Amino acid sequence: MREGEWQSEEQRRNDVKMLDHSVQTIEGDKTQLDTHFAPSSDIVPFLDAVEGLASKVGAKTEIDSVNISVDHTGLLVSMKASGNFDNLYKFLTLLENSPYEIEFISMDLNKEAVIDTGDKNVKISKWDATLTLKLLSFVE
């Protein structure tokens, strides 16, 4: 092997080592970045996360539909949520602050009923919300 070939091979090995080190350095950043996107093959965990947020605050959710937006820039999720006003407000706040980039397309919030607790001073209002969200950080 000539000296030029040897130096070329040594440089190639050094480049591979440096590239491997760079990949290891950014692995944590890549993992954090990946948590902000929902690939098309990974929609179920996103929907489970949404339902989990609701259950954390005592609201109930039901996913009605999941579709790719007409302009293919996101995923449209239609759902119904129910609970008292405080539950729904906390749920919306958690959605807005989730690691996913979400745009609220529409929301209809209605007071459905007032539940008598038996105590004349305490009544609980039941609220229903119909939401359409656009998951902007969706990778098709």
C-alpha cells in the first residue's frame, strides 16, 4: 500500500469516527425533537395521549374522526369532551400546552344540564364540548 492510499484510508477512518461522535452528541436532541411530531404510523399514541390528558383532569373524551387535512398540512381530529366547566377548561389548557403543535379549528362549548347533588347550596353543571383540532406537527 502506498503512503497516499494509507493517508486517505486513515482520513476516511477519522471522518467516520467524527461522524459517529456527532451522531451520539445529537441523539438526545433528536429524541426530544421526535416527541413533537406524530408520524402517520404512530397516530394511536397521540390519540391515547389526548384521552390521557382528559382523564387527568376528570373530563371524558370520545374521538369522532381522524383525517388528513385537505391541504395535507396536518391531521384533523374531531372529538367530544364532557365534564364540568373546570374539567374542560383544564383539558383545553393541557391540550394547548402539550408537546404537539396543535391549532384549534373549532370549538363548541355548551352547558347541558345542572345536576342536583342533594345539597340545596351545591349544584354541578355538566358541560359538553365539540372540538376540531389540527395537529400541525404531523408527518405524513
